[in-house]
Amino acid sequence: MDKPISSNDLSALVDVDRLVHEPARLMILANLYVVESADFVFLMNQVRLTWGNLSAHLTKLEEAEYLEMEKTFKGKRPNTQLRLTEKGREAFKNYTQKMKQVFNEITP
């Protein structure tokens, strides 16, 4: 018989960074965590979000100082480069550690 999950097992979830926990932002952070930087179009294709949806999530992450956006031009075309800040890297790292802790505690 499976062991029921106790409230102690899930207590770490209370402190989860909700900004990171949202699935679209989690995908964005995970993609940017493994690279030095990425351009907007590449990231949009990786996370499969619309231009507007991705833009809205990036704005929230930028406001939280989790990422930096650098807007330039390649020829006449706009180019937006995205990179995680140290604060963003730390937030993603803390999130993954906390989720591992939760999963380890509830796994029999």
C-alpha cells in the first residue's frame, strides 16, 4: 500500500518562488540557465510560446531582476539578447533544489 503524503513532506512547497514555479517562466529559466545568452526568436522556438506571451513573461522576469534584455539591431532587424542575472541563476538553482527536496521526501 502507498504511504500517504503528510503535510510535513510538502512543507518545502510553501517557500517555492512562485515567479519561477509558473510553467512558462520555468521553461524560460531552464533554457537560459544552460547557456550564456540566447536571442528572443531562439527562445520563443524552444519554449513554444507566442511572441506576446513570451514577451509578457520576460518582462516579469526582468522586473524581478532575474534576467537582462539587450536590444540591438542586426542590420535593419531588431535583435533581443536574453541572459540570466546572478540573481536569476540563484533563483533557478534554489527552486530546483527545493523541488528535489520535496520529491525526495514524498518518494517511498
